[in-house]
Amino acid sequence: MDASNYRQVPLAVVIAADADDAVAAVAAAREFGVPIVPRGGGTSLAGNATGGGLVLDLSRLDTIEEIDPVARTARVGPGVVLDDLRAAAAGHGLTFGPDPSTHSRCTLGGMIANNSCGAHSVAWGTTLDNVVELDVLLYDGTRLTVGPTTAEELSRLAAAPGRVGEIHTALRDLATGNLARLRTELGRLGRQVSGYPLHQLLPEHGHDIAKALVGTEGTCVVVLGATVRLVGVPAARALLVLGFGDDVAAADAVPAILPHRPLTVESMDERILALRDARSSERRPVLPDGGAWLFVEVGGDDLASASDAATAIAERLGVPHGMYTEPAVRRSLWRLREEGSGISTRMADGSEAWPGWEDTAVPPERLGAYLRELRALLGRHGLRGLTYGHFGEGCVHIRIDWDLTHRDGVAAYRRFVEEGADLVVRHGGTLSGEHGDGQARAELLPRMYSPTMITLFSRFKAIWDPEGRMNPGMIVSPFGIDENLRFAAVEPLPATLSTGTEFRYPHDGGDFAQAMRRCVGVAKCRDRGADGAVMCPSFRVTGEERHSTRGRARLLYEMLAGEVITDGWRSTEVRDALDLCLSCKGCASDCPVNVDMATYKAEFLHHHYARRVRPAAHYSMGWLPLWLRLASQTPRLANALMSGRGPAGVLKRLGGIAPQRSLPRVARTPFTRSFLAGEHGRRVVLWPDTFTNFFAPWIGAAAVRVLRAAGFEPLLPSGSVCCGLTWVSTGQLTVARRVMRRSLRVLGPEIDAGTPVVGLEPSCLSALRGDVPELTGDRRAERLAARSHTLAGFLAAYAPGWAPPAEPRTAITQVHCHQHATLGFDADAALLARAGVDARRLPAGCCGLAGNFGFERGHYEVSQALAEHTLLPAVREAAPDTLVVADGFSCRTQIEQGSDRHAVHLAEVLAATLS
């Protein structure tokens, strides 16, 4: 269900490690008479405001017990992540058919609860179609295994004593007494997810009790285990992308495609891709001309047959198209489609758009007509929405720019969805096509179903849950669609939060509360390194929700609401959740809605420690530029103190530094003192960041050689400058702003002259591009940001034809998190290739050091766990003559402290072949 708009206030969360734990938790809930909200791990089914209850989290029940390749079935726990099941089944040439876009983190329990579908339901059906048997637990403690049941077996079970007989008798009577009603109102289209699938109790469906429980959203039973059907994977696939003028034209074409029996027919809108392009440095794959596209995947016994099938569809449609068969290209295209739900939550002008009319479905032959009327309905209400979805089954996803923070806007929301429900019903559709009803649509079910059917839903729930304690307020006797909306809780802000914010939040209208509403629970931050994402490193280590971007965003929002977290900026709960945030900025690019937790953390720390004593690390590493300037006056003494066992230990204890860490050596001569200005070439400012200047001046020297070889004359700022990053990351924003403004004054003449700036340290360059303009609000800062480049980015822009003498070499590259998030790596990869370097980029992931994070006491274990995830094993396995390239000082330090290899900067690689 779409729970992101609603308050979630459980009394307690119990994580079940096994079935016995779940039974005990339910018994405890029954003893105290509190409601239960089952949760399958990655998919939350709460979305209510019962004010008290027990969330039973089954994420620990994550075992794949058995895969039977002959029967093509798998036995799984509800906490099994879909991608884990698919990986296990792949070895047998099988997969689980339903594949929501959240496949990397959604669980089988959540999919069963919601009757999830995904792109391939055109070919392989919904979760309901792929469930064979369920092991379920009732609120009263009864435990059953249910599935298809013969008439004889149903009679035998109905005659059993106690609850078993009572349940089966009631189910039999419900079905036999309402045969015509179940046959005519339910099962009319494949995506009819709204309500309960009671037609599965009919004899022609095998009296299938398991399937009747799929999609009940935790309102009837707790699922402890499941046997699911697996399907064969096509030997070859081709992805056909068809271009259309708009989404309506794409919808009109769907009926002509379906007879070709495709695996998928998915839509994507140009407006969503334009939003992605504006927010990401990653280039989009080339698509055929169009304002909307259909992604049509077909399978075959070999690539030729799959390609022939795709060609037949293209010839039938006669529209612009492209065919893609390379697996990597197909994956990149599918990522575009999968990120739609997050990207579409913000309009091009920055206004917010919300779920709430998220997955209606109509018969595919009515889809074009439905979209035309939906567009007209939006227009009459003065609303905008971006559509995409599973067009092959008539299912439409849309986020709409309702105002859910004020009473008038909420009233308008109600009026729209009531009219929208009537529109869907007129087209023979369903209010929910895969996400379930929950609170967002359950009140509208009487507009779709007869009063008799609504009564049957209530009867069915009462059979399993006569006391009404299972996820109350959902589907049966539901809350109103406008009750418990979570956004109203922060109007106005609590007194503890009345102070202004330090950052400007330009993409959120300067509103910190609006920034906190960015997270709509897509949960991509719960990925464990899929598709080259950096986000979220701390979650990858701990596996705890509070250490995910989503968990932190929800805590910050609760801080604003002031109901659960009542001490505002002083909250220790929020502080502790943010403690393991590495400020990597991975979420700023990897999150589909661009949640920027690094900025939010800096903002929080600033207020949390205002007029208070800070942690020692804030003084030692937050003020690092100052300490290094002092240390550079007597580098031998400084290095002796930092490397000696006794003095170094004292310094670490006083500075809040992890005792396991070695302190980097200060260079004998800073780069700024050894630099000699030249007189020839086009002027470019070389930014002397703290790390290059005091720790690695040879990198600055290498950059000077490269720039001069390319025909430029690098110059240094006329005075001391600093981006302020170390103060930002420790939340000392007042000091950071002063440092930034001083640097802007020093660099003012060059900014006014339009001189480009090259930065060598990715984190500092990222600060120049983002933190400096957002924290200072200075127009010069905006001009500086626009003219600041990586070394490779500068050369690509100002000397695109230049390359150093090529020398064949191999390399592995570790891309700094901030470069991944805000700067991009394409120019670096191209320049390395022109220099003759065969470079393999390591899968994106934080090195774990992350500036001050990995040096701080209490963070060492998490830091090392991240380094051992990908980076250090790859470094150790690299051949001795393979270059290890890492532009970030943190990345190079982590490599050198965790292996016997020395990492080099891109500037050093390029300078190595210069005469």
C-alpha cells in the first residue's frame, strides 16, 4: 500500500528471529489486547495511527529453506529479499516471476501481503499467481498451513474440532453461499488487487486458501513461511524501446503489442527522464525519438529468435524504436524505469508530488481512454501528475502535486480521489493494481464493489481475526483517506525548532520541513550495493533501518513533528542515528528523490551542539586546516609526535581519534610554498586544498605539469583559502561560513574575471560546488561553483583534444563518493583511456574512511567493514604492476592503511608519461 503519506506510530517493534519468536510475540500481543501490524522486513504495512500496537518485523525470518528445480518451487521465509531468491534460483535456470522495482530490498513477506506484481506480470502473473502454500499464524495463536484444497479435504477440515474446523467451515460457507457474486465481481482483470481475492475460494480455483490470503495486507494472518512457484528464465532477451508522442499514444498502442506475448510492456515519460537528467551527473542511455516510451521485453531460445520477435513488434507499430540486447545496456535502461517512483515526487519547479492515486489499473484496451479522462480530471482540479507504469496490464503509476500540508489542500485531495475512483470504475478498473488498498484507498472500495461484497470482505476478516486486532483500519472498517496524514504534524514547527536553518535548501523553497518530506519510503537506500550505488554505506554494515537514509529521514521528520521525539534539535535519538552517517553524499545522487543526508546531518549537528561542548573529534578534525597550518611550521616535530607510540596515543585520546588509526604524515614543504608561477598559457586557478597542500604536495606538482603540458598556466589564489568542508562535516556551520566568505574575498578578482578553477580533492571540489553557495548565499559563490572543475573535467571542457603520450598500463579506480554523487567520472574515464590506461572502475561504494568519519573513535569497525566490502579485496587481488588510482585523500589513506599498496592520483598517472 501507499503508506508514505500516513503517520506510523506503533507502540513497539518486535523482530522475530524464527517462527517461535513470532508465535511468542503474537501471544504477548493477545495477552495485552494490542493490535498487530505484520511487516515482511523491507515492506512496511503500517501506514496507520492506532496510537498503540505491535509491529511484528519478520525480517529475521530470511532463510531460503529449499529450492526444488524439478517441481519448480521454493520454500522461503517472509524476510527473504526477492533478489536473494532470484540469485539462488538462477543457478537452476529459474526465477520468481513477480519483480517490483524494489526487487533489491523488498521481501517475499511484503510481496505476499501486498500481492506485488512488477514489470513481468504480463508473462508471469502477480505474487498471488505464484504462491503455492502458506504457513500462517493467527492472532489467537492458531497456526495453519494452507493452500489449494480438494472438496473432500475441505469437508474433512471443516469437521475438525476447534478453530481449525471453525475456520474451514466458515470459509466453505462464505464461498458456497456467494458463488455468483464472487464470480462476477472478482477476478475480472489480472491486476484486480483491491479488496480480498475471495474468488480463490471457488471450486474452479481449487478452494485455494493460500491465494485468498495473498494481498490481505496483514489484516488477517501473519505469514511465517511460503512455498512459491518458480518459472523458467528465457535463454535470451531483447529489449525493444518504442517512442511515442505522449503517454496516451503509448497506451493506445498496447493492445497491438499484447498478442505477441511479450515479457513486459512498461511505460516511461520524457518529463520524468528530464527531471532525472537535471539531478544526476550520469548520462542517460540513448533512446528513440519521443515524449513517452514503451519498454517491451521479449524472450527467445536464442538471441536471434528474441530479436526477430522484437522486430515483428516494431514493424507492427511503425514508430521510432531501438533494440537493445547487451545485458549492461538493458540494465541501465531498466534502472531508468525503476527510479520513476522516486524521481516523480518532485516537479520540475521543485513543487512536491505525492502518492495517493498511485496504481490504478484498467483493462489494457481501455487504458488510452482512461488516461485521456484522467488528464482532463487533473486539469479540472488544477493538478499536475507524471505518469508511467505497467501499461501491458493497464496499470498506471502517478504522483500528483496535491497540497497535503494545509486543510484546503487535503479537502481538494479528497475531492479528486473520490472523482478518480468513479472514473476508474467506469472504465472497468480497480483502485489498486499492485500496492494494495491500505488506508489510501480502502474507504473508496464501496465505489468499486457492491454492498454485499463489502460485507463479504468483513466476514472473511472476521473468520481469521474476530477481534479485529490485525492491522486495524485497513481494507475493512478503514480509516478515512484523509485521516492520519503525517504532514499536518509540522504545521507550525514546534517551539524547539523555531530557529532558522543555516543552509538555504534552494531546491525545497528554503524550507527544512519540505526537505524532510523528500523521503517517500522508496527504500533504495536499503540496497546492498546494487547497480554501482554508494548509498547507504552504514546500512550495508549494520542492516538497521535507523542507519539507512530512509530511517534517518523519518527520524528527522518525527523531530519536526514533535510528537514522538519531543526535544527537537537536542534529540539524542536523532543524534545517535546520524552518528554512523558517513556524510558520503551518496544519497544526494543515488536516492531517486535526492535526499541529502550529509547536509541534514551538518544542519542537525550545528543546532544540537549550539552553545554546548562538542565531541573531541569536532575540535581535532573539524579544525584540521588550522592544525595543519601550524604543524607545517615544524613538520619534523609534528610527525614525531604523531608517529611516536606514546605521544600519538595521547593525541588520539585527546582528539577523539580511533586508537587503531595511524596519523598521516605532514609534508616537509606544503604545495603552496614550493609552487613556482609561470608566465605562459591560459590562466587557470589551481585550488590548494588542505589535503593536497599539507599531506600530498607532489600531487599538486603533478597537476601543474599536466596543466602546463596542455597549454595552461596554473596560478594559486593570492591568499590562504579553504572550502570549509571539515567544519561543515562536523556541523560547525558558523565557522564554516566565515571561512568560505574569506575564501570568496581572496578569490574575488579571479571569479570576477571568469577564471576557471581546478580542484584536485573531490570532497573539497564538491563543497565548492554545493556547500559554499548554499551556506553563504553569495552570488560569487554561485559563479565559482559554475567554473569549478575536476582536472579531467577541466581538460575535457577547455582542451578536449589534448592527451598525454599514451603508455599501455592497467589500473583499478576507486571513485570518491563525492565525485560519484556530485561531479561525475566520465571525463576521468575518457582521459585515462586516451592516456593508454585500461582502467577498471571498482563497483561504486564508500571506502569507509570518509574524511573524519573513519578516524573518529567508535567508527573504526564500521569503517573497516566497508573497506573490506569491495575496495581492499580488489586492491589486494590486483597485479603488482596494476595502478591503483584514487583521487580522494580518504580513499588513498584507507588503501595504504589496509594493504601494502600505494594509491595514486589521476594527475600522477597523466604526469608520468610527460617528458
